[in-house]
Amino acid sequence: MDPKLKRLLDQVGGELLPPEFANEVPAEETIVNVGASILQIYKAPSQQWAGVMIINGSEVGRIAECQTEREVEDTAREQGFIPDLIEKHDE
């Protein structure tokens, strides 16, 4: 099993679908529905980049005052937050 998938399943207490059902659920929805760690990146009113860190649907932290979207991602990882999904919003 892919280590990243195993880590995600361990975090949420999930189980894999049997192989005969694997193609019935799109991968993106599967990740979100099992409580993925998500980093939402957006441009703040200050025109700087910011981010919201979410695990299992709950906000666990914020990042602000970054010059680039990549800086938000790097800052999250430096804080030990490894997102399963990154959502980028223009506003």
C-alpha cells in the first residue's frame, strides 16, 4: 500500500474499498471524504498570500504574509503540516 494513503487512513480510521468498488468513487472525492489534510491558499486583502490548514474538516492553523503561493506551501511544510490536498483560490 502507498505509504501516503496508509498514513491518511491511519489518521481517520478509514478502510480501503474492496477492489470491485475501487472505480466507483472518484479519487478526489475519496480523499476529501476520509478527512484529508488540506491546505487552502488564497490572496489576502493585503495582496499577500495566505493559507488555512485543515485536518478532518477542522481548521488547525493559518499562515499569513507570504509573497508567493509557494512560500505558503513551504511554510506549512516547515511547520510539519504535510497536506494531502492543496486548494488554490484567487481571492
